[in-house]
Amino acid sequence: MFHVRMTDRFLSGWGAAAGARNVLVVSCSTAEEAEAIRLAALDRREMTRVRVCSSPPRERAGVVLSRRSFDEMRGPWRAYFRGERTSP
């Protein structure tokens, strides 16, 4: 299992993450899925500190974790899956 972790600057600081940082964590079954999500995240201006981890991040003060699985990600998040770039 792989986990792609990234800070979402757009959702940080308001809503459920008021006064905190919003971190999106996408769980992937394969390295290929993780790499596709990592590359898609690097294409998004609001995503920073993108990295692939073998263990999921732990809860901590000042951080709101938004957890998703690879299967839940659609549209441009799948643009790099299977090595093919598709239009959003």
C-alpha cells in the first residue's frame, strides 16, 4: 500500500480546516497508481509538499487529514494513470 500525501493550500485555513492545514492523503494499491496521483498533484497549483509514503500520516494538532482512495479520484487525477496523458 502506498499513500500520496499533499498539502491543499486552497482548503487550508477555512471550513473543516479553519485555523489548520488541510492535507489530502490518497491511498493507492500499486506504485503505478501512486505515481499517477503524484504527477497529477504536481500539475495542480494548490497542491504543495507532494510525496509518496509507505505508511499513512498520523493525526496531529493543526492538521486536518482528508483521506481518499485511488478509486475515488476522477477526472484530471487519473490523467497520468497507465502512462497515458488524457484530457480532463
